Amino acid sequence: MQSDESEGRTSGIVVPRTRWLVVATGCFTAVAGSLGFGLGFAIVPSFLIVGALMQPRCPRAGRGLICAGALWLSFWVFGVGVFMLHEHQSTDPPSVVGLTLTSVLLVALCDLAIVIEEVKIRRT
């Protein structure tokens, strides 16, 4: 397993575990954001999903889409999500608060995993 990871990093391919985290984060935030802001919000995380799916075949373009999508999604989720958590009304259903909190935490975890992978890829 170790040789597969180092071989993938030398060719610029993100490890599958991180790609699946990116896809899961993109899908979850697309659904949660669409429930709160309409279907147009699904465009934002779609860059993450497309980048993660095309990354093994087109390493540079895939990593570029993942990084750009993560920046764009982080801007929206942290800006809007943290504001929504801060302005939480007691009349809001717990599911809205749970979806927002889960989205913020997933995006933070995903961003951390992407940064770690980029550092490992650039070091090799």
C-alpha cells in the first residue's frame, strides 16, 4: 500500500481516500445547500465532484478543479453557514441547524485533507 501511495503522489494523483472525502463533501453540501438556497447552489460543489472524478485521468486539471472548488465552496459554506449558525433562531428546526453544522465541519475536514495531499504531492 505504501508504494501505491508514493507512486500516485509522484504522478500527481490524490489518494482515493481523499478523493472519496471530496466527493462525499460535495454531494452532501450540494443537497444541504439546495434545500436551503435552491438548486442553483448545487453548482458550487459540482466543481469538487467533477475534479475528484476526473483527477486520476487528468491529474493537473483534476487537482485544479478540486482546489478551486474547495476555495469557492469554503467561501460560501463558511461565510453563509457560520452566519446562519450565529443567527440561529430557536424557531428553526433542529434539522436545519444539523445540516448547516455538518456542512461546515465536512468542508473544514475536506479542506484540511486537500491541503495535506497538496503538500505531500508537492514534496515528492
